[in-house]
Amino acid sequence: MAPVAVFQATFLLALLPLSTYQSEVLSEPLSLNVSVSSTQQSLHLKWSVHNLPHSELKMAFQIEISRINKSNVIWVENYSTTVQQNQTLHWTWESELPLECATHFVRIRGKEDDAWASQQRIWSSWSSWVEVNALSLLGQGPPLVFPIDKLVEEGSNVTFCYISSRNQSKVSCRFHGQPILGKQLDTHVSVFTLMNVSFISTWGSNLFCENDPDIITGAEPGTVLFVFKVLEEPKGFSCETRDFRTLNCTWDPGSDTDLPKYHSQRYALFESFSGKKKFCEHKTWCTWQVAQDSQETYNFTLMAENYFRKRSVNLLFNLAHRVHPMTPFNVLFESVSTTNATMTWKVHSLGNFSTFLCQVELHGEGRVIQHNASSQVDGQYFFSGLAPATEYAARVRCAARHFWKWSEWAGQNFSTLQAAPSKAPDVWRSVRSTLGSCNVTLFWKPLSKSQAHGEVLFYSVATENLDRPSSSKVFSIPAPANGTELSLDGCSHQIRVTASNGAGASPASVMVIAGDPGNQTAEVKEERVQGTGDGVSMSWKPPPGDVRGYVVDWCDGPRESSCDLQWENLGPNATSTVIRSDAFRPGVRYNFRIYGISPERTAYLLERKTGYSQELPPANIPRVDIIDLTLHSFTLSWKDYATDSQPGFIQGYRVYLRSKAEQCPPGFTKAVLPDNSVCCKHDIDNPEQKTFVVENLQPESFYEFLVTPHTRAGESPPHPFSKATTPDQHAPALIRIILPMVFLLLLLTVLCYVKSQWMKETCYPDIPDPYKSSVLSLLKPKENAHLTIMSAHDCIPDKLEVVNKPEGIKAQFPGARKSLAETDRTKHDYIYLLPTEKSSAGPGPGICFENLTYNQAAPDAGSCGPVPAPHRAPPGLGGLLTAPGNLLTSLEPSYMNSPGETPAGETTLNYVSQVASPPSGPKDSPPTSPLELAPRSEYRMQMAVPPGLASPSPNEKSSLSSMSLLDPGEHRG
């Protein structure tokens, strides 16, 4: 143990000076140099360690970075490395804040990093602070935004700063037009951070800032941010060869990260076995030359990189398992017949790998058939069972023995040869007999491509008279005709139809015409059938005898006149079918006939059907008439409504009734119309019923009605309601009263019209003509032959009526009637004139009347009677009583007064005269000699009496010719 202790002591004594020396070396501050990279926003540090005790020494360094001031340490980095003698060390620090935005301070220290002397580790002194001041570069320049043209990856966080030489108050920034939040770092710097930036444009996105938007300082400072998409790992990396000389490698790069201004996305291939590397010119594929030393296995690494990251994928494969043969060539067809053909082709040689698996496809007749074949460089395949006169398309592709991929297809078209048609034409007929002959219209359907075996050139029609077998005819109808018309002598013939192409004729289609089928149509009753959506379904009863089959025919058209006859052949065991046709239209009625085919090939009618492929609601409603309107009912009739022309079978009718009372008559139920109005409804299930009586109605009430038909598809569209009003219950009684009255009135009108002249003469006689009046015969003739009846000198009055009016009342116009009050107030005074000398002493019988035609103011009717008056004359009128001429003279001025109005307070005179006896002779002729007047029967002339005069009453015993006047003071009793 003693030697060991001595050895340890000796070793420690030897190390002590060395440790002391190392401490002296590391105690010296390190020499630090700092440079700025604005593009990378990084600080690049360089330093060296002097006087190393060994050529190499493992050391640890501690780096501190402060911002704005030295005490604000923002980063501490511990960096370990092996230091060599006189070696310059490097370290780079990237700042999230642009270095131009703030002043940074950097210092470093180091120590030995040796595990054997961990207890002696002593940090060296800190180096002096190295100041990196970007603000000093600005001076008093304009404001700036950093970083400039920053490149970042999508999803990164980016910090910007706005720097100005003057103090900042309100700084705002906008990125791509959107405001962003920030904070003020000091009085000259504001910092803004964008989180998780996204790709917006390949040309970058703008960021602008401004200090105090209220102050206009010219152009806004800003910068451009370029955002790169994230580099993706290549997908679908694969390599293959087509000729064992070149490998073609392809991949999917994903999103393109390059920008128009910055191209950094690159790809490279590295093969680990050979150690070769190749930079690819394209981003999706690259080629690699196969080694000539027969290298079979390859291990590729595809590397992708851009400014921000790197990606890589690996691929290990055997070259023989990645062979993609080239496209076969020289494809030919040999020995082509009606049903067979041989296909040949060639494949590019691959040296020792010359065995291929090939796939052959045949396209034709609407189907694809695949076959596999093993071949060498030359290959072939035999096709059999082909259809004659059919065009086919054949193609082939091949793969290597170790299957990787098929080659591209190589193909060719070919056609087999023609053969005679294999099936007889499908033939039907329409027969019409006229005067012992039959007009037959033949129809046939074109043969399908698989049946014709080539292009049909013509059809042969042979007819044979069964009554005279030796009489037969043959007609040739060029294709593509599908029918012909025949006029046959008699209705008993056999008809044969064949189709011919370039290789021969088809089997014959035979039918027998026997009798006129038109007579059968009237005997068979028509039945209705229903559509099923995809066709018309029908069934029938089989006939009692044997049949070869059935034929159902119909017209593919809405009218028989434009009939496109169609038919369908059915087997002998069929009793039902569904007729389908692309020509069927909804709402169109079709007529079907079902024929049975006898063993002798004669067709006879079994049943007739009619129906729709799809029924529709009726297109219109019937025109309804009211034929019987009573107090409590009315009858609706729509007998003119045509049901056969509707787009469906009419199943019944629906009668709607609406009234203000909203009460439904018996037999009706409440219903709601599409417009949400409420009415009454009655259903008629019999489509043949076209009248309906609406009963139990109220008299003198207003009703609205509507009749709508309906089919299986529904009712007809809504239409306006018609209106009806029940009559008044008193109207018949009034009519029984009014009609006789009207008849009586008409009868009276007719009688009055017939007796109009009599009525006129009786009720409204003509006004007498003064010139023809008989009174003229009493007047003395004067020199002037044309006497005037109203002349006072020509008349001798016999009585005057004096009418006294009160003051203030004016006379009315001639012919006007007085009111009852005025008549009552009127006082009548009569002046009786003495009779003439020739008249008898006493008053005799006579007739007096008022001539209203000449009356200025008509008195009462009773004013014509004489009233006695005293025989006393007022003073001053004696002269008038002695001479009638003087009286006339006195009366003349009053007579000449205007008849329009009588002054107030005056007395109006009414002239009353006696009627003379009618003269003999013609009525219209004037009298030729004076009349012989009877006593008290003279027609006296009327004269006007001046106001104030009164006539005395005649003395019963006197025969004086004078007259006496009433005293104005005296009145009638």
C-alpha cells in the first residue's frame, strides 16, 4: 500500500502546477467579436481562447444577450465544444425581434469542461459587453418598419417594429388591410406581433404603420411579408425501368412552396449502395442511369429542401421487380371468317427477361370479353364464336414475369363476314275488304343486327290464292321499307315474307288471310284496362281451340287516322302481358286488339281493350245548365260533356255548393277547397249520370255551384263557381195578380186607340171657330164683311157678371186656375140685362154657359145662374139706362183694357151669354140669314162693362129694353 500512496502523492503534486496554470489561462477574459446579419435577423459571435495547455481542450462557454439595457438579459446560452489551439469559435443567435428595433448587448465567459477535474472548474471572467446598436444608423431619417421583405413559413409567428426619430404617441399598423395589436417598446419603437401567419399571396402581403393618424406625414412606412407554404414530404415515391437502361423515378411533391421572387424548393436523389447523388431538374420526376455492373438492388433517398426545412423518403427495390414493359406493336388480324379471327402482336425485347403475361380484350355486341395469354416476343390469340357481319375492337397489353405494371393498350378493329339472316321477319297486317277484294297492308319490323347478319338489301313478298293455288305473285320491296300495300282478288290468301342480304335470304314469315276481320270488331265488346306506370297491363281468356300464339296490336298515336300500327307476338301459353312503348304519352287513350293465331296461321279477334298508360286529371269541367229552378231546388245538367276525349276514365262527378248561410243540404258534406274556403260537397259515383237535383234550399237565396269530374289521377283544376238565386215565394201570387191587370190595361189601351176620335169629341171637343159660329147671323151686317166676334159694337149683352177683387191681388194669366182660397175670397156680382122688346115679359127657359176660351178670370161654375138685384141705379148712370148704345159706348174702354193683368181693386167682368138654337144646314158653313130666335134662347154677344157699373134685374112685369145696374154698395144675397 505504501508504494501506491507514494504514487498518488507524486501524481497530485505533478498536476497541481498544471491546474494552477489552467486557472491562470481561463481567468483572462475572452476576446469577443459580434457581427449583425439583418437578412437572417441574427447575431454572429466569434471568439478565440489563447494559451491552451494542450492542443485540444473541451470547454464550456456561457453567452448572455441583453436588450435595450445591459441588465435586461433576454437570452442565456450554454455552449460546449472542443477547442483547438488558436481556433476561432463561432456561434449564431437568431432574434425573434428585428435587430434594428432595439440595442443589444452580448458578453461571454468560459471554463474547462473536463470530468476528471470537475471540482476545479472555474468560470473565466466575463468579456466586455459588446453593443449592437441599430438605432444609431437611423439618425434623423424618416420612420421605418423592420424587418424588410421578411421570409417566413406558414404558421410562424412574426414580430415587426415601427421605428421613428420622434416620440411616438398613437401608432397603428395594418396587415393586408386588417389592424393588428402592438405595444410600445420605448419612446421611439413600437412592436407588433403576427401569430400563426397564413399564406395569402405568392407576391407577398403588405404591412403599413402610421404614428398619430390625425397628422398627415406623407407616405406611410411599411414592409412586405413573404409567406411560404410548408414543405411537404414527397408522396408516392416510385422507380421503374422500361428497358433496363434507365430508371424513371416519380413522386408527388405536394404544395409548391416556391414564390415568383424566391425559388428555393429543390430535390435530389442519393443511392446508398453506389454512394452517388444527383440533383433533379424537375419537382415531380427524375431519371437515373442503371449501372452496367449488373446491380440488381437499389436503395434511393429522395431529399427535398427549401429555405426553412428539409424532407426525405427512402425506397429499396430489386430492378427485375420494377419492369414496366413498353406498348406492344404490330397488331394484326388473320383468317377472319363469319365467326372466327386470329390476332397477332409483337413485344419489345428485354434481354434475359423475355417472357410476358399478356391480356387480350374483345369489344363487340355491347360486351367485353377478356382473355389471358403467355407469350414471348411474338404473341397471338384465336377468337371463335363471333357474330357474322359484326364489327369488333380487339386490344392487347403485356406485363413482365414479375408483375409490376401493365403496358399501355395496343389495339385494332376488324369485322366478320356476312351470313344469311337467321330469323324470319316479324310481320303483321291490316285487312279491309271492298266489293269482293281485300286490301291488305303489310307491316314488318326490321331485323336486329344480330339477326340480319349483314345489311338487308330487300324484302320478298309472295302471295298465293288459296282458292286457286296456281295463282301466285312475288313482290320485291327494297330496304329499308317496313311495309307495303297489296290488293288481293278475294280474301283467302297465303302471304310469305323473307328478308335478303348479300349472303342469302332469311326464313319465311307465313300468314293466312281468310275473310274480312272487320265484321268481328263489331261483335267483340270493348273493355277498359289500367296503366301500370311503365306500360298497360291486360289479360284475356284463351279460346277453346288450339292456338299457335297471340298478337296484340295498337296504334302508337292519339288518333286512328295517324295510326302507327304496333304489335307484339306472344306465345301460345300467354294469357296476360304488359304493353310498353316509348311512344306512350300520359293522358292519351289507346285502343288494343288481341288476336289469336290458329294452327292454320289465321288470325281472329278475341278481345278489344282501351286504356291509358298514365291517366291525368280532367282537362276541363262540364258546362252546367240550370233546367228547373224552383223555390226550394234547382236541377243541374251537363249532358253535353264529352267523357271520351278526357285524359282519363271519368269515374264520377263532384258537386260543390256554397251559400251565405254555410249550411249544407241533406246529402252534402263539408269540404275545404285549395284556397281554404269552406263549401258543401256531394259525390256522384256513376259517370253516366249527368243531371243532379239540389234540394232543400231556401227561397230567395243566393247559391254558388261547381261540378267537377274526376279520374283515378284526381279532379280537374279549380274553376270559378257559377251562380243561381232561388225565386221569391210571393212572386207567383204577384204574377197571378199583375198579369190580368196588364192584360186589362192593354185591352183598354187598344180600345182607347180604336175609339180615340170618339173620345176626343166627347171629352176634348174642338174649339169653335168664331168665323163659323151661328151667332154671326144675329149681327147686323156692316160695311166691313169681316166682323170680329169680340167687337163690343156688334153685340148686345143680356147679362154681365161683375167680380169684385180685393186690393193687392192681381189677375192671373188667361187660362190659369185660381186657388181655392182665392176663389172663396172672390165676390161675384151679376148684372142682368133686360130682355129685348121682342122677347116675352117673363123669363123663359134657356141655357147659359161660360165661354172659358174668352174668359180672363174664370168664375165659379155656379156663376151662370141669375141672381135678382134691386132696380136702383146709382147716380150718374141714367143715360146709360135709356140707350143701349150709350152702354156699349161706356163699356168699350173697359173692354179695351189689357187682358194680361187686372189692376188691384178693380172688378173683373165675366161674360155670360145664352145659347141660341143651332142653325139648320151644314155645320161648318156660316149662316146666310138671321136666325129666328126663340124666347130667352138668343145667343147674345158678350161685352165688357166698366168698373163701377151694375146691371139691374129685369122687372117681371116690364118689357122695357133698358137695363138697371146694381148699386156698388149692394151685394148679392
